[in-house]
Amino acid sequence: MSSPPPARRGFYRQEVTKTTWEVRVVYQDLQPVGSGAYGAVCSAVDSRTGAKVAIKKLYRPFQSELFAKRAYRELRLLKHMRHENVIGLLDVFTPDETLDDFTDFYLVMPFMGTDLGKLMKHEKLSEDRIQFLVYQMLKGLKYIHAAGIIHRDLKPGNLAVNEDCELKILDFGLARQADSEMTGYVMTRWYRAPEVILNWMHYTQTGKELHEGPARIGEEGFCLHPDQRKPSGCEPPGENAGAGCRPTGDGGRGTDTPLLRVTAGHGGRAQGP
């Protein structure tokens, strides 16, 4: 059996949990963080700045049209996200040198430390902290909704939290522009809102809010149900829990418009899931 060709210039290979990663040399000290149905995440240190980042490798992003659409949507949306409570994209790269060899790409995002799911497994959240986290989540969702985007997979594991209790919404692989008829099988089952289950493929706009207005209220309740248990870090924000995250007069939407332009440029009705 022939050995694989050497890594592309400016890249190096490393085995992480039985998977080969080939990343830019500027990202050192790869450490596994977690994995899901569509990809895995490692932390790394950006040697240029010393900052810790999260690198996401998508599993077989081009093995089917379905996977390719999800990969494209996530990349396209992340590239234009500009909000303090929505994860942004720092870098994107591929180790493949030609279009014929193009099978993998990696997304680089800010490293947050943990997610709400892991946090709630170890610690019972105080009322102050729950309110602070819900407020940040709603601000992020308002920004996403203002661009006509439905996340479709909001759950504790997709809400990143850092040691200062700052929250960012993650994982836009299932996100898409609102449409009159969309894929019914979305969202992790236990976090699906009743509106999505009952309306199946017709969860869309209701009044000014998208399905993630009424539907997400149900999911937010599941995401932050105060029945949890005890990690270090993320100290209670106390009496001034929301002091660093007050409304700015725009309801959390922000003044940034590129995301609106991107979603408007999808060219009419989006196809597929």
C-alpha cells in the first residue's frame, strides 16, 4: 500500500481521535474538543497572535448534494455574521491543491471554551446566569431573524459559552432562508418546538417573527431548563448580570447589513433541505 503524499507546503498532518487533520502551520497544538454528526472540532493556538481558536473539520462535505449544500450554507452565512452573540469566521482553508482533489475544508472560529450542554451537566445555573444567557441568546436570534435566516438546530450543544458567561450561537449547517416549504426533519428531536412537529414542512414566518420566534421560545425553554448539576469557570454574573450586554438601541440587531445582502442574493426560493 503506497504512503500518502507529503502535506502541502505551509500545512502539517496530525492524527486526532483516529482522524487525519491537515491544517495550516500557523495553527499549533491541536486538541480535540468535540464531534457531531457532520464534523469535529479541535482547539488550536494561532502562532501569529497567541490566541486560542476553534477549528472545525466537516465530515465528507462533498459526498452528496445534501452534504455540499449544508457545507456551503454554513460557510456562506458564517462569513457574513457580525454580532457579539453569533459565532464569526476567522479563517477558512483547504489542504487540497487542485479542484479535482478538493475534498476537505476547515473553518476557523473564536474559541469559547465550552457549550451550554456541557456546562449544565456539571453545574446548576443560578437565576441571574440563566437570565443573562437567555438575553444573549435572544439578541443573537434577533440578528439572525432580521436577515430572514432560520437556524433550525438550536440546542445547548450549539450555544457556546466562555469563562465570562458570554454566549454565541454556533453551527449553521442546517440554517437556511425562510421559505414556504422546507425540510421537515431538522433539529435534534428533543429540542424541536411543537410548531415544527405539528406543521412539519411548513414552519415559516408568523407575523414579524420567523418560526424561531414562537418555535424557538419552546426550544429556549428546553435549552435552559433550570434542572442541572456542578464546572469551574463561568462565575455567576451577580446583580449586574446583564451590565455588559445591554441593548444598544437597535434591539440587538446591529447596524451591519452584509448578512441581509447575502440572504437576499440567494436567488429566490431556496432549494433542498
